[in-house]
Amino acid sequence: MELIEVIQSITQGVVKASDLTDLSIGTVSKVSPLQITEENVSDPIPAQALLLTAAVVEKKITTLRHRHSISKSYPGWNTLEASIEDALVDTQCYEAGKALTNEPGYVTLNRGLAVGDRVLMLRVSGGQRYIILSRIFEGG
């Protein structure tokens, strides 16, 4: 075996052993502080090692209970009247075919993580940090 082959073999072994970046699946085991247990690993990943993307952070907007009215008269024409009331009051968002729970006065666009949620993670920095990419939904 030549020296270059030995160096290449050692380099490949080091890169493979460091496991710099990899996809992984985990389950939320605690919400506050957030803790995720990686499949086939006994120790949970602590909150300080987790980076959340927008896909797993709660997003909600306030419902709009208001009324807009327009009444305008033009010479020689009938009075123009229009109104809009209660925009977004009955809006419902869904996740994997199930309606998201709305709090009074809010519409939930995206719920936060909950215990039992399965998540797709990107392991980075040799397993020192995890980027939570999204929730995983089984079936159809």
C-alpha cells in the first residue's frame, strides 16, 4: 500500500467517525425545557443543543372582529353601500388532516411541539447540535 492510499484511508475513517452531518429521527419527551430523545439513543438531547426552524414553532394570529362600512352618494346615482364584518372569525387551519385548536380570539396557523411528536432532525457539529426541521406524520 502506498503512502497516498494510507493517508486517504485514514482521512476517510476520520470523516466517517466524526459523523459531521446526518438526518435523524427523534421524539419530543419534554416541552419545557424542550427535550428530544433520538431513536436508538438513551440520553435525551437537551434544549441548549436544539435549534428550531419555523416549521415547528407556534404561530397564531388574532381574529379580526370589526366592521368596515362604506356609504357614498353620487349625484344622479343610487347610494353605494358595502360592509364587511367578522373577517377571520371562523377560520380553521389543519395539520395532517386534523383541525388545529384555536384559542378564543386567535387562529392557530402552526402549533408548537408537543410531547410525543416525532421530528426530523439534522445532526450537525459532530452531534453537538441538532436542527429540528419538521414534524413527521405517519400514514396518509
